[in-house]
Amino acid sequence: MVQGSVAPSLGTPVPGAPSLADEQREVATARIMRAAGSVLAARGLAATVDEVAEAAGVSRRTIFRHFATRDALFVAVIRAGIRRYAEQLPVPSPGDDLRGWLADALAVTHRLNARNGRVYWDLVGLQVADLSPDLALVAAECRDSRNRFAASVTELLWRARAGSGEAPRWLVDAVAVQLSGFTTQSLAGDLGRSPEEVARVSAQVINAALHAALAGG
């Protein structure tokens, strides 16, 4: 040991390190949210705290120590799902082959759509009056996120193909449909296609629509 140095005590916490209680809280919260995500995918907004507790292997009391209400838990899970799209979607670089980028972006999108499951249908299908204020707010956030994503993808493709002016509204709508969970469900749920197969179909439809729009269709 260098003379004058002081060896840290084994019982001395490292400055800035989370406490054991904080680490345990984070682990429990993550476990509850994973379980809630699975239950929401299978049961939608009909899911109960008891079902989440059973899936997580914890008690109701434990869940309510981490989340004030059932809806607060569901909102946290849904918002985490929205963030996953932003985190996992590839970002094109200048000079990228946008056909390849579009195929990759669609594959990620349809995998995440499939993972979200039934809760997606409840959020887009139920009227605001049928939702609590918290769930109505997060449903609006989901719609806004989907609309902005469809508009940004359309704009990116339109500019890359030298489209003039703004892309036609119908093209934005066509892209939105191909990015949506409705397309995932129609082809994966009803016809047994994998998310990757759905993505390939969606890419072909978007490219055909783009070609028609550029030709003045």
C-alpha cells in the first residue's frame, strides 16, 4: 500500500452509489412492469392487479407500494412501450439506402406491435368516456406518437425520392396504415404471418404507394 493512502472500509458505501433499498426497489418495479406488460398484451385494459401480481410472483400490497393505482401502473407500462419504439427504431444516416432502412424500421415496428397485443386495440378502440383520465391521456399520447411517426417516415421517403412540395395526405395515410397494429393483426393474427413477413408486405405496399404518388397518382 502506498504510504499515506487510506484503504476503504468494507462497510463504507461508495459515494453516489444507489443504496441496497433503491436497487431492490428498481428490481421489483422492473419485474412488476414486465409482468404487467405481458398481462396487458393478453388481456388488454380488462387486466387486473391480481393478474399482474400473480404473473410477477408478488402480492397486491407489493404492487401498490410501487404504484399508487392500477391505472398508474398501466400508464407507466404503456409509456415504456412508446419509448421502446423510439429506442429501437433504426435512424437513417445521410446516404443510406432508404429501401433497406424502411424494411428494418417496419420489421421493428411490427415486432413491437405484436408484443403490445390487446392493449393496443383497447387504447384505439375505446371512447375517451370509457377511459380514466390517466388512460385517456396516455391513449392520446399513443395516437400523437403514431401520427408523428407516420408523417416523419412519409416525409423522409418523399424527400429521398425528390418529391416536390408536401407529400399527399393520402400517402401519409397509406404509410400510417402499414405501420399500424391493425396491419400487424390482420396479417400476423389472422393469416399467421411473422412480423418479418408483415414488414416485407408493408414495405412493398409503401413503395408502390410512393411510386404512384410521385407519378401524380
